[in-house]
Amino acid sequence: MRPRLSLYILTIACLIPGGCTKKFRLPADEQTPPPRWTYSRQDVRSTARIGSDFGGELNLKWEDKISESPVSPLSIGAGRLIFCGTKRRIYFYDIKSGDFKGRVNTKGNVQTGVVVIDSVAYFGTSPKTDEFFCLNLHNRKVLWSRPLKDVTGGPIIIDDRLFVGSSAGELYCLNRLSGEIIWQRSAKAKSLAGPSGGGGIVYFPLDNGNLMALKAATGEMVFEAKLDQPLAAKTVLGDNVYVTGIEGGLFAVDRQSGETAWSKEFAYPVWTSPALDDGVLFFGDNGGLVRALNTDDGSVLWEFQSEGVVVSSPIIVGDFVIFGSLDRFLYCCDKKTGTLVSSREFKRGISIAPVSDGQVICVASQDGTIQCFGD
């Protein structure tokens, strides 16, 4: 190869974030309070709804491209957008400007996404290195790590306790400050989505069709509801626990007794976690449909038809429901009517949920393109 051409290729490679070596460190003067909402259904207080003055137009604020695909949900923490890629790296962007702030190399793929609280990041890696980490973002030092096999889905934090599930069938409660295991319970089934929690109870959907509810303090069983189809999405908590099944079911389960209040069956598999807002549930399915259901009885309020499979869980930003599809579009619909307000096309499909801080909305497509939108 000619020297001039070699130099040109090297220069271009250095400009690509996925190929750079800038290490992320959070400035020492930045302390981050506990997040109100981090990523879809993975903050214990989240129903995937964010209060916002967003007007519905998906105007592009900034864009970047990473040389790898997302391997787990996007998240927001420490004022940064956090992207976990297929090459065992975590990327950090300034959420307002889109400036690349650096990356952290990990020993395995970050299957859980990243939760940030008090300037500390929590995440689990798998495969090859099955370990859960607590990382200080100021100095990049690991505060503690613990070998946990096949941790999947998003962890949640309640007070100073960290709750995680695994595809190995083990459910854990850890002290988030020390990493000490407070309790551990075998579910004898895979917890693919991870827990949700509230009211002193954590809820684990399982791939054997059971919804397991445990006391957050002790791990003692509250109930185990048998819903007769695999559960691979997070629950959302309202008057009931609401969860979808991959054979097309949506279930409303009493939060204390585990009795089914109502259930609905739809024609296509459902892999998305529901979003809840003001007595309405929103979810997408493999037929490309996004539906709004009344939480009282499961009656359908409206439907929106996209052109591809919807596996990106919807979020609610102000007056709008936002979701991605494998048809390569990001959609923004009026949450009351389902009317399309705006959309944006990507080069590849969208398989993970968008995230928002109420000011901007960020999404990543399967080819590693990140776009950030706002009014």
C-alpha cells in the first residue's frame, strides 16, 4: 500500500469514536444525584413516562456513528448518554451537545445496560466474563465486583439495595455499596428482562410463564403467578402489575395476591415491555402494531400500524408515545389518539428503546448510529 494512502486511512480511523482510545472519566466536580429516570423500565420509579414540554417534532440535534451495534439498552446518567456495544465497550456522550466524552473497555459484553447513581456505574458482563461491577466514574476504579453468572436485563436500585436477575435462574439482592449478597433465590427459570419494584416488593417475570413476587427486604415469596406463556419483558407497576407474554398476551396481576385481574390475547408475539401513563398501557408487537389499552379492563383504545416488527419498547415523553421499529423508523404519535405526529428514518432497524431526559430523545439503530432529537 502506498505510504500516502496508508496515512489517509490511519487518519480517518482515528476520527471514528469506535476506533479511538479516549478513556472516560467524570470530572471530579460533578456529583450526580439519584436519577429520576434512567432507561425504559429499568429505574424502580419508572413507568416509562417522562414529564416534558416536547412538542412532538423529531428535529435532529446531533448524530454520531459507532463502529459496533448496541448490545443492551441505552441509558442516561451523569448528564451523559451511555451506549454499550458489541465489542465490550461502554461509550459516553454529552447528552446536550453530542460531544464524545470517552469510553470504558470491559471484560465482556454489558448485557444489562448501565445504571448510574452517585457518580458510580453498575453493570453486568457476559459471556466469557460473568461478573457484576461497581465502577467509580471519577477515577475509573472498580469499587467492587462479584461473579454472577449470566446476569441479564436491567438492574434496579431501591434505597441502597441492588436487584438483578439472570438467565441462569438465580435472583439476587446486593448491597450496592459493598457488593455483599443480602439474599439469593433460585427461580428455576430464566429471568431475561430483570426486575421491577415498588411497595416493598420486587417482581421478576420468568421464561417459564411465572411472575415471581418477592419481599425486597428478605427475598421471601409473596406469590408466584402462573401466566401460561413465556415472559421476556419487564413489568410495569400501577394499580396492578402489568406484563406482556411472547405468545401475544398482556396480563394485569394484583400486586399483593398474584390473582389475574384481566388478560388479553393478541395475534402476534409481544417482546416489548409496556409503558403506563394515566390509566393507559402502550406496547408493540411482532405484527408491527402499537396499541393503547385501558388499564381497567384491557379494552383497546387505539392502534398504530408500522411496517416492521416492533421490539423497541415504547416510552412516553410529555403528550407523545415514541418507539422504534425494524422498518428503520422512529415514530412519534399522539398518546391520546395514536395519530402520527412525526417520524425519522434510519439506515438500519431499531431494536432497543429510545431514552429521554425530558429535553431530548436519543435512539440507536442496529448499525451503531446514534441520533438525538428535540424541538
